Amino acid sequence: MILAVAATQFEMQPFLAAVGVDRCQTLISGVGPVESCLRLAAFFSGQRSRAITAVVNFGVGGAYGGAEGRDASLQLLDICLAQSEVLGDLGICFPRRIDDLPPQATAPKHFELDPLLLEQTSRILEEEKIPFHTGNFVTLSCASGTTERGEMLQTRYRGLCENMEGGAVARVCREFGLPLLELRCISNFVEDRNTANWRLQQAADTCATTAALVVNTLAERVHTS
């Protein structure tokens, strides 16, 4: 069975309205990498986790919009799938760069997500004619509030978009040996902060219904195989 994970009730509620009955278990992880890691690890340490065979993490994300090398076709409300996750502000922070920690203080920072789940989901979205992007996601403890910071992070990690939970979810899934799919919908561009430009509710709804489509289809194919 799939475990569907979202950071907030705001993101989870439209998913619950769209997903099929008994298609998955769900978990609200809380906002940020620390809370997400804690709640997910606690879940996998309990009895309910024994039936889980894969994790789908979904929610809104902020797209990198200004740096050279970005995906110029990326628009608000587009769906994005993670090929990899990175804990983007784990390191030594300078005004215009982030350096990795010295070798004696290393910790897991980069995570490749499950290629089979990514391939299966890509096929589902293509069949449903839902446009999507794939790339590297950046997880942060502090969401970026300036264009300059967004450009620095996009350049440093060749990032497609940023969020606050995915890297922590990926770390826990690695620890427990579970495949992970991460799916996000773009609610805003990373720029000098202006929430008037955001499409938060629409992005949450779009992401939730798309995640429900993926979970329902994956569950159905497992059931009929």
C-alpha cells in the first residue's frame, strides 16, 4: 500500500476528496524538514507502517524563475516531478553562496528518488495529457524570499523548484528502504516576496487531484497485475 504524505491539512484535504477509498494511507508531516523527519520516522516505527510499500509526497512548491539554465517553460500551476532532492541549506551559508560542510562533518544531503515510480508516474501523466516537468528539487528550512537567493540556489543545485519537506522525506525513505515519488505544483516563483502573485489554493488543489490520480492508478495496476 502507498503512504501519501503532505505537509499540511490545506494540501491534504483536496487529496482526500479525490482519492479512492482504501487506496492508500495518509500522513500530514508538518511544515519543515525537522517536523517531517520526526513524524515520518515515528510512523514507520509503528504497526501501521508494515503494509507500506511506497511513499508519495505531494504539495505546493516555489519555482526558480530568474537564473540562467532554468526551465523557461515552467509556469504557475505546472506539475513537477522530482528526479532528486537536496537539503539545500545544510552547509555553510554565505551571502551569495552555500558551501558543503567539511568532510569530517558530512551527512546525507543528496537523494535520488525512485526511477521506477518516476517512470510509471510520467507515463500516467502522459496518458492523461497532463503536462509536467522533471528535475532537481531543493528542500530548505527557510523558504527563499528574494530573487537573489533563488538564483543562487538554482545555480548551486540546478534546481527546478524548492520546498520545505521533500529532502527530509527522502532521507527517511532511504533509512527504511522505501521507494519515494515526489510531486509538486508551482504556487509561486521565487522572487522578491510578493504574495499577491501567488496561486496557493489553486496549486494545492491541482497537486492534490493529480496526486490522487497517480495513487489511484498505481493502486489499480497493482491490484490487477
